[in-house]
Amino acid sequence: MAMATKMLLLLAAVALLVASSGAWEINIHMPTSVATVTAMEEAMAPIIHALRPMLGSGGQLGSRAGVACDSWRLGVEAHNVRDWKTVPASCEGYVGHYMLGGHYRRDSKLVIDQAISYVDSLKLAGNGKEVWVFDVDETTLSNLPYYATHGFGYVQYTHILYTPSVRKYLSEKCIKMNVDLSRDLH
């Protein structure tokens, strides 16, 4: 009899719970895979520069104030966006993260690897008369210290700020991959 009473009380409690749960609004949303990946990337994103911490390189940073920063960058690189004076204000963080993060270094390494492959494919006379000419500009020298302190292109380039002392400093900051390329050419 005690068992029957307990069973009856249990059934009544379950029935009461089911009947009253109809008034509750169950609002359980499982995160989408995109949201999960984005949250994980943001949580694990490295600080890109001690003086300019920034998280993530896409998502929220990729499109702000109507400017899709990754699309703008592609347009500039393909020379479809021309005569621009500064990086769009909303893209300063995006460009900074690209330049100081690993993506810029990977892009530079790819270009150097392609140059080395091209050189390796050449049939040279080997008489010591081959000459390699490097255009010494931002391709060979790193101007990241200048741009990191001047808004990554958001602040318009000023010749006054780009003094001889800055040029000397930059000449000491040759991009390592370009040094590797010149070493491979010897």
C-alpha cells in the first residue's frame, strides 16, 4: 500500500509538472557551428602587438560602417581600388591585425618561395655576370614600425614623419625572408 501511494504521488507530481510546463516558455538555443567557431577563435586569438592588442581578424573586424575590410584589401591588391589616400577608418584594426599577425608573413613567404622557384627554373650561363636587382622599398624593408605607430595607413602618410632617422631604422629592419632570398641567389 505504501508503494502504491508513493507511485500515485510520483504520477501526480509528473502530471502537475507536465501541465504547468505548458505555461513556461522554453528558450533553449544551441549555438550554430559558425557561432561556436567564432567564439573559440576569439577566445584563442593572440595579442598581435604588445602596444596594440586586437582580437580576431574577420567577423566583426572584417566589416564595419558599411566597409567590408577584406573586400577593400582585395580590391587594393588587385588594383581595382585606386587613388586611395588612407585606409578606411573602420579598417585600421583589420589592417593592423593582418600586418602584425601571421597572415602577412605567410603571404610574404609565398611570394619569396615563388621567386626562388622562378630563379631555380632559369638556365643561367654561370659565368658570374648574372645580376639580381632588388628595389629597396616597402617590399624589401619593413615599414611596420612606422605604420604601427601611425594607424596602419588610416593616418595619412607624412613625409615629415618619415625622417632620415626613420629611414635608417627601417634599413636595419630588412624583412627576414628577403634576406633569405638574397642569400639563396648567391
